[in-house]
Amino acid sequence: MDKAAQEQLRSLIEGRNILVTGGTGTIGSEIVRQLIPYHPRIIRLLSRDEFKQSQLRYQFQNYNFLRYLLGDVRDLDRLRRAFEGVHIVFHAAALKRIESTEYDPIEAVKTNVLGTQNVITATLESPTVERVVSISTDKAVNVTSTMGATKLLAERLIAWASFYRREPHKTLCSVRFGNVLDSRGSVIPLWREQIKQGGPLTLTHEKMRRFFMSIPNAVHLVLRAASHATGGEVYILRMKSVIIRDLAEVMIEELAPKYGRSPKEIEIRISGAAPGEKLDEDLLAPNEIDRTYMVDENIAFIAPPHRTEEYSLQRLKNFDGYTSSTNAIGKDELREYLKREGIL
């Protein structure tokens, strides 16, 4: 983030009251970590996980302006209390596992759709909340899964809410993530443990390609959206994609010797794509291309359909980096990237 963007974010955050839903998760806790240097008055972390809250209390023990709230976005009354006096909301609470949400789709609807609507309701009722940034996913594009469908609905609700009531104006936007490297529940921690145990390493489909982003880069996108949005946008990050088989092989080659094992002894076992999974992901749907604008060379946003003529920024013309089928990196570049990000 350049100096001008940092100052813009500082003016937004300094001295303000912040709420992070899902505040003990991988993304929620990193949002808190990156907000601390901007001197907010209070950060409230709302989550259901009291164990993770106790861990964060220890990690952040030197920051007495953090508040740990037990609660669920499914509970509107709890949200109303959590929103008291809050100025900015980062909505990171979600059910995000494709396989579990395919098995229990109604639970995904309750958290990802109705929970987001509860955040919106609490926002519209609040006299203080000015901005909401909601976390979405590339699974919301060209939907094939329950989780993707619920996140697409959440995006649409957020865009609608930003224009539901003009006075007092409230700015709501979304950000679309790719797969977040080493996040809780992702393949990297699982594969690391499988390699440590001697295998096999389980892979759903060897030709599958995915966008990957580091945890800090994911949150950088969130904070950039918070300071840039004017209402209803969906922010995306240009990313390289990775062939999942290459990721598995690089992890075996690099990590097996660290655990006293030969890479040759670690079997890769193909289990088949799970229900709802795709071979490739996209960050833009076909009907979004003509209303996508550049913030800088790496960040773009999709304008809401009724605001496409309000922006003076350059429209996106180079779509490389927005579909995983065209820009997968090679193993050597992947290896260096994983080392640089501290994964290997």
C-alpha cells in the first residue's frame, strides 16, 4: 500500500470504533493485526469460538483497546448490541467449506445469507455505522456450489443495502478472495500434516487450478476497499493461479526432507472432485466485465449495475489474472513464492 493509501486508511481508522465479525478466524484476526498500527479507539472481535478468543487475548495482551465478544451473526439482537457506537464493520464471519456446506446447505444459508442480512439490518438501524466491508469469494462467480451461491447472495444484499437508504448515507461493499494460503481449513495445513505423517497426500483432481493469495495480501485488499469504496462495489485482486498438482508436488519436495522422509515415499492419492467443486475459478462473471474499473495495477472493482457511469477511472482491459485457466504459474515460480510467503 503506497503512502497516500496509508494516509487515507489512517484518516478512516484512527480514533474510530471498529467491529470485526468472525474476528478470531484467519482473516478476522489478521484484519485486527493490520488495523492496530492505525490507532483505532476500540476494536471489537465478535465470534463463537471462546478458545480462539483466549488465544488471541494472549497474542494481543498488550492492546487494551481490544474487546472480545461471544456471539453469532445469526443472532440479530446480539449484533445490535455489538454495533453500539461502532463506525466501521468488517464482516468476515462465514461458513466457507464447500464439502460441509453441500452436506448442510441450510446452515450455510443461515450464516452466509441470513447472517449477512442481520449485519445489514444492524447497520441500517445504527446511528453510528458508516462503512461495512463484507468478505466474499471467487466461488460466487459462475456458481456451482452451495457455498458459492450463498456468497453471491451476500454480495447482492450488500450492494442493495448501500443504496437502500440515502440518509444517513452508509457505504457497504464486498471483496472477493481467491484461496487464502495457509488459512485455517485450507489444503496447505492439511498437506503439511499428511507429509509429516508419511502420506498419502490427498488430492481431489490433478488438473484443478486455483487462485491463491497470502493472508496479508487478502487483508490488504480488504483495507484498500474500506478506504476506497463509495457504495455497492465488489473488489478483486489480480492474482496468479496454481495447478493444484504442482502445489502438492512442491510441498512434498520441500517439506518431506524436513520431516526426515524421502519425497519419493509420499504418495499422492486422487480422490475425485467433491460435489460443488470446479476445475477452474474466475474472479469476474461475463456480465461484470464491462463494469469493472482499475484502482491500481493489481486491484479492480466491479461497479453495481446502476452506477456504471459514475466512475471516472479506467475500465479493466487486460483480463489476465482474473481467470485461473489462463495464467497458472510454473513450479519454480510457485516454489519461490511459497518460500517468500513463509509457507515452506
